[in-house]
Amino acid sequence: MFTLRTSLTSPFGRKVRIGAGVLGVSEQITLVHADTLDATDTLRTQNPLGKIPCLLLEDGTVIYDSWVILEFLQEQANSEALLPRAGLERYRVLTQAKLADGIADAALLMMYEARFREPEQMSRRWLDHQRGKVERGLAVFEANPPEDKLDLIGISLVCMFGYLDWRKPVAWRPNHPNLVAWLERMRALYPIINATAVPE
Ligand SMILES: N[C@@H](CCC(=O)N[C@@H](CS)C(=O)NCC(=O)O)C(=O)O
């Protein structure tokens, strides 16, 4: 059994929740809420970076970063459903998934600018810098939409779009019709996407 420290709104925690579902290991994972802003939360002793998601094993081992956790769960499940074990395809999937995660990272930094700074301290230049990453990344996926597949690329994209729709750091839907259509098809194909959405 594993314990997953996360919140139900974290796009990176959602990656792990969806990945566990795809791999068929969800029942082995107990979710324990973590608050990244609470200095007394044990999260900071489990992951010195104070970031979620963070996976606790029964023997005391701690695994963090959604990426590392998903690799671990895939190995436990003896599967290649998320990511091929070797070969050029592995690196194609890794690179595309990193791009999706990088968009989510940039969107998060845009939101943190507002969360951690007073309005008069906010840097327009920093926000534009992060927005550029989001827009360039989305343009790449819009030009070449991914397969209708819940592998590491699909999972990372679904969670990134979920975050953009929830926090709205940019209005991505009007200019990305291919991606909007892709997300709709994925929602219809994979019930776990709606089941792990940010609670209303
Ligand atoms: N690369 C990390 C990113 C994790 C991350 O940024 N998580 C956010 C929540 S969505 C967090 O914990 N933020 C708190 C902080 O940065 O202090 C992963 O994939 O797990």
C-alpha cells in the first residue's frame, strides 16, 4: 500500500491519480491531503521542496515528483502503458510529456506571482515571459494534436488543460480548436478524466 500526499486540485497530483487508474493500481493508493502553504504540514519533512505529489512507501521510502512516481508505479505494475521502457519512442513520449508539464509549470508560476506578491509588486515582464512558454507550447500541440491515448503525453496534457480551465492564467480555448476537440474526445473515451477533475 502507498500513501499519496496531494491536494485534489494539483495538476501534478492528478497526473498520478490518472496514471494509477490507467495502470490498475488505484486501490493500492490512499490519498492524504497535503497543504503546501502550511509550514506545519508533514509534507515538508517528507519532501524538503514542500511540493506535491509525494508518494510514501510502507518501508519509509519517499518518492516525489509526479514524473518519478509514475515511473515507479509503472514498474510496479510491470507495464509500459504510460511510457515505453526503451527505444526512440520512449524519448519522443518523454519530450512531448515534458512540454505539456512545462506549460503547466509556467501557468503555475503565473498564478504564484499573484498569490505571493502584492498587486503593486507583480512583474508584468515575468508574467509575459511565462505566458510565452504557455503560448508557444500550446501552438506546438495545436499544430500536431496527440493521439487519443492516455499515455504519459495524454495524461500530462489533460492535467495541464484542467489547470488552465480552473485557474485561467490564459484563455486557451478560443485559439486552439484542435486541442479543444481532442480534450472532448478524451473525456468521452476515459471516464477517469472527469472523475479526477477539480471538485466544483
Ligand atoms: N515537477 C513537479 C511539480 C510539482 C509542483 O509544482 N506542485 C505544486 C502544486 S500543483 C506545488 O507543490 N507547489 C508548492 C510549491 O511550489 O511550494 C512534479 O511533477 O511533481
